[in-house]
Amino acid sequence: MRNEDIKQYARQKKVKLWQVAMALDMQDSGFSRKLRVELPGDKKAEIMAIIDKLAADQGR
């Protein structure tokens, strides 16, 4: 499965993918389509940083 590391990281941090989409100023469906193709490492790092920030904002 593509981008499974991002999905698993979000689950681990208890952050929903729709929250990541909102932080990226994208629609949930657009973010889901983006995850269908394996992302480059720099984009993955950016998304994981967003997940970290959202988790910290939620106190997790």
C-alpha cells in the first residue's frame, strides 16, 4: 500500500487524515487522491511534521 508510513504515523499519533488535509488547505478527497501515489521523501517529511504539530496541539 502506498504511503502506508504516513497513514500509520497518523494513526499512532491519533491524528485523522482529514485533519492533515485541512492543515494543507486541501479537501479530504484531494488528499486521499494525493496519497494514492508514493510521495517523495521531502513531502513525506512535511506531512509528518504537520502530523506532529496537530498531535501536539491536541495534547498527544
